[in-house]
Amino acid sequence: MQSVEEIEQRIVNARRTFDGLRAEMARMIVGHEELIEQVFIALVCGGHCLLEGVPGLGKTLMVRSLGETLSLSFSRIQFTPDLMPADITGTNMLTDDPSGRKIFEFQRGPLFAHIVLADEINRATPKTQSALLEAMQEQSVTVGGKMHRLENPFMVLATQNPIEMEGTYPLPEAQVDRFFFKLLLQFPSRAELARIADLTTAAPPSALREVLDAPGILQMRQWVREVPLADVVKDYAVRLVLSTHPQLKQANGSGGLAQRFVMYGSSPRGLQSLILAAKGRALLAGRPNVSFDDIRSLLLPSLRHRLILNLEADAEGVNAEKILSEVAEQVPEVE
Amino acid sequence: MENLEAKFAGLLHWERRKRREQTLLAVSCYAAALAIILSPFDIYLPNPWLRWLAPVALFFSLAPWFLHRARWRLGDSARALVKLDKTLGLEERAVTAWELSTRKETQGAALLVLHQAEERLRSLEPRAVSPRRWNWPAYAALPLLALWFMLLWFDFDRGDEQARYGGPPTLAHRLREYSRELQEKAKNEGLRETLNLSRELEKTAQKNIEAKSADESVKKELAGAAGKFAAAAQSSAEKSSFSNGASEQSLKDLKAEIEATRDLLQLPEPAQANQETGQRWMERLAAMPQLKRQFENSEGGGQGLGQKELKSFLDKLEQQVTGELDRRSLIDAQQYLEQLMKQGQGAKGENYARSGAPGEQDPSAEGAREKNPNSLPGKEPGKQDQDSGSLSELRPGASTQVKGLLGEGESSALDFKGKPTAGKSAVPQAEITASYRRQAEQELNSERVPDALKETIRNYFLSLGEVKSK
């Protein structure tokens, strides 16, 4: 049985690790502090992220930098319409064994890395996109009837461009639901833009320092799940998720935009993500328990991609962020 | 851990107490408001003093329901601890620690949460962290209670207490009613002294009603008032030329005859008849027995009086009659006041109980006068009416008329059948003629008789007496 001091120390360590990671990332990435925190939360919670932003905002650089600071293997897959599932999972190749016999040997695809950047995932065909399903959910791939375990920790960071919709294949709902977070990259501010110019046109910065390794991440994943959650806070999260369901309006007391523009609300995976992410945030904040603020601050990244809006929402220009913001305002912390 | 649980228990106990206080204050507020709203229905209470208990009764009626509705639930404890977290910036450590302590979880990070919560709540003082906050019912309760108290204190809810309550009227109320009746009578009959003193009496009664004086103190003032009436009666007696033997009815008859005579004096007389005026008056006087008696008692028996002398004589006579009626009215009032003074509480209650339901009868008309109907205004003091009390056995020749005043409400009548007894009428013809003439005068004075016919009618009734005298 661990003592109070030991537990306190490990939480302090988690906080320090995160502070170190943030500092290292800041050397390479300008701005996006909140985004980096949320990516790290997803990592320590064992989730995958869908990054959405226009080209040139540093998505790839951020993922690469994350891999460097965490001392994790990194691979990048550029999704194109002609990309086949075997191209990402790997395939059995006919080779000679040492005795000269012809055998099939599994050649691991780019999925076999700790951090996989699935760049422009919506450009691949649904068939290829589906190849990611098993990898993301089961953390394994099956080729030729044989299951191959992926790296642990394993994290997919997929990106998609919201403006170039020509020749793209929108991700199926089932796949979108498997992303722990959907993160939006905002265009940098004036000061940030100036800082980006300085950083990228001068001498490249020195190599990033490793602040955490794979075993450390796995250890943190275990700690995250030990963070206590009060029933009253859990109930708040449950009511928030229920509030996204228009057909359950009477039960949760929400109304307004969700009632009008949402076709289907968040799945139970949304609640799981929300609570687990809140625990991760509490841990990274050096706090041993989840607060209402943890839940509230992670509502958008956890649920925004899980709401299916109706055509009226498209016509009115209402998006999931607007609806979730209203839900967060309407649902009281304690009923 | 135990210390933390004690802290939580202390905090929740304080919050429960605040909830109870607020609930009870809200109940007080609603009870006071309801008491004000329901105060017009106080009259239906069996006893008037019960109205002072209305807020208390409402409070105890409402309190169980309110307390049940605002009972402390588990969610309230969580809410109180969340509020504590917000107040102290504990980021839900307190509520998490409270739940962990109730679940007896003491492992892993739970232990750290409990430890941190215990450290931060070590100096927790519930009263300081979560002081009482009064809501609007708390502020409204006292003003509403004060308003209710003022309304009751100033009898806003009762209006005329006697009319609305079944309880006995106070002495002051009865005195006021009597003084008003007396004033009415004095105005009708032109009794100046009685009118003045009855007005004073009403002022005295009103003053005592407003001051809510006790009956005993009113009695002291009654003694003074009775003395005034006695003094005024004594003063009138010295001027009066009528003997006590003259009945009040005969005085009233005399007054009516004087009025009738005045009307006759205003009729135009033929010029040749001026010399015969005295003789003619004497003939007409035959139909006016009371006036005739006065003429006979006067110097010269009223012979040879001219019109002016006759008027002068009638003025003087009327003044004397009115003075005598005034005196008797004063004595009547004095006796009534003395009886009021002698009356005890028991008699009052008994009298009032006999008066029936409120509104059916004027309760102030009861009381002492019921005991002694001769004390009623208009009755001759000290003289017992033979027909008062229980009805006597009907016998031939006896009056079959039950005397009494007709008032509002239901009435009943009895018809008696019997053989007429042969013999002379007990009522003299002269009295009947005079009575008819009085009625005729009254009718002539009303609008129901056309002016053109008044003189004809008057002459007819006067002719009745003339025929008899011839």
C-alpha cells in the first residue's frame, strides 16, 4: 500500500513531466498551448486525436516534436485516394528463409510506431480508413489471419483539412467516434505569427530533450485511471452528455440549440472520453481529484465530433461548438 | 480521517440548521400573510380572542408540510460541500473527500484526496465560511406580523364588533345605541333638553368605545350622566304646571290637538263671524277633550278669546306640554342609566343571549330595557303596563290586542274568535273621536292627500265632534 507521500510525489512528477514537455514543445511550436495539453492528455489516457486545421498550421511539426520529446517512435502516413489498407498495416511478403525455402514474412507497415500521423485522413478511401479501425480500437492489426500487436503506447494523430472537400471521403461516424479528441487548430495571432517567422527563418533550434519515455507514459496511464471522481462530478458529466440528445430534453433539462439542430447526440464513448480526459487533466494539473472545471474545459474536444447535426444546422451555420457551449451554460453543476 | 468526518458532520449540521431556520421563517411569513388575508373571516371564530391565535395556528398547520418539503436529502449534502469547495477554492476536493469517506475508500489517490482535504479543512469554521443569508420571507415575516397585529389592534377586521360577533355588547356600545334612540325621539318630539343631553351622552359613549374602556369605568361616567339628566329633570319640574297624574298619552293627545287647532286658526274666517269666534271655538273644542280641559282650567274658561289671544294661549300651552314631555323623557333616561349602572356581566350575557342571532335584531335595544319595558323611551317611568309580561287569560270585554312594536323580520298573528258581550263600550267616544282626528291630521300632513281635498277632510272630522256636541 502506497503512502500519502508516495502518491503525492507521483502526482508532482506527472505535473513536472508535463511542464517539461510543454517547455520543450514551446521551443518548436509557437502557440497552441491548449492543443498540446489536450494531445498529451489524450496520450496519457490512451486515446487518439483528430486534428482539423488548414494546411501550414504546424500539425505535422507538432506531432513530430511530440514524438521526439517523448522518446517514441514516429511514423507519418500521407493518405491519398490510391492508398490501400496494406500500405498502412503491412503485408506478407514472399521471401527466402536461411535454408532457401520460400516463406511469407510479414512486413510491418507504418502503423507499427508509437505515434502515427495519419495526414489528411479524409483523402483515403473508406476501405483504407477502415483499416485504422482495428488498429485504433484493438491496438492490433490482422494480416493473413494473424494478429499483430502494435506498439504500446500507440497513438494515432489524424489530420484533416476542413476547406478542401473536393475528392475527399468524410470519415464514417463509427471511425470518428473512435477518436478520443477532435482538436481544432486555430490560425495563429499576430504575435504568434511573428514568432513563427523568427523561429523558422533563423538557425534551427537544438534537438528537443526527451522528457518522458514509453514506460513512463504507460505508468501515467495507470495513474490516470486511479484519480478519484466524485459522484456529483460524474453526474455533471452524464447530464452534459445527455443534454446533447434532443430526444432526452425532458430528462436533462437542456433545450435550445441541441433540441433544434442535433440529430443524434453523443455516444457513451463520449462520456468515457470526457471523464477519462478530465482525470488526465486533473493529474497533469497536480490534483488528485477531478473538478467540474476539468469536465467543462474538455467538453468540446471530447464531444464536438460525436454530435450529428441535422440539415437545418448546416443551413443556419450552427456547429457543434456552439451547441456544446450552450449546453455547458445551461446544465448546472449540481442538480 | 476522523477529524475530517467530524468537520463534514459539523458543516452539514450547520447547513441543516440554516435550512430549518429558513423554512420556519418562510412559514412564519406565509402564516402572517395568510392571517392578514383571512382576517375578514375572523367573525366565524367561536370566540373573538381566538383571532389572536390565527398566525400561530396557521404556522403549526403549514410548518409540517414545509419542513417535509424542505427536508434534508443526500443531494443537499453534496450541494453544501460543492458550495464549500467553491467558497474555499478547493476544486471539488471536499465533496470528493466526503464521498470517499462515506465509501470508506482509503487507497491510492483517494488517500491523498482525503489527506489534502483534511489539511485544507483543518481550520474550517462552518458559521464563518457559510454564514446565514436571509431571503425575502425572512425580511417580510416581521413586517407582516406587525401589520397583522396592527390590523387586529385597531379592530380593522371586526368593524362593528357587536353586529358581527355573537358576544355580548359592551356597556359603552349599549349606551351609544340608547343615546341615539333618545336623540331620535327628542328630535321627533321637539324635546330640547333631552336632545342636548342625549348628544352629550353619545359623545361620552363614543369616547369610551374608542378608548376600549372597561364597563366599570363606563359606569362611573354613567353616574355623572345620570346626575345631569336628574338635574335637568328637576329644573324642568319647577317650571312645569302639569301634575304627575297626567298620562303621557294624554299629553301627546293634547299636543296633537294643539296642532290641529293651529291649523284651524289659519283657515280664513268670514268677516261677520269674527264676533262669534269664541263661541265657535268652544263648539269645536268639544271634539278636543284634552284641549277643552285646558281651556276650562284657564282663567275665564277660554270665553271671549280673540284669535291672537287664542294663538298666544296655544303657544304657551304647547310649550308647557313639550316641557313636561321633555321632563318625563329626562327622568326616563336617568332611570335607564341607573339601571345600566346596576347591571352585572351575567345579566348582560343573559340579555344578549335572548336577543337572537346577530342582525336579526338590534342588540342594543335589549338589556336593561328588556327587563323593564317601562324604561323605554316613550314609556311612562315608574308605571307598569298591565299588558306587559305573559298574556293573560282571555275574558269577555278584555282587550284582545297584543301590544308591541313592529320591527323588521318575521311576525306572527293570532286570531281570536268569541261572542261579543252586550254592554257599554269601555272606551269613551270622545277619545275615539280625538284619536281619529289625530290620525286624520297625520294623514293630511302627508303627501298622500291632495291639497284640494285636505280642507274637506279636515272639516269632516271636525264635524264629527260638532254633531256629537249638538
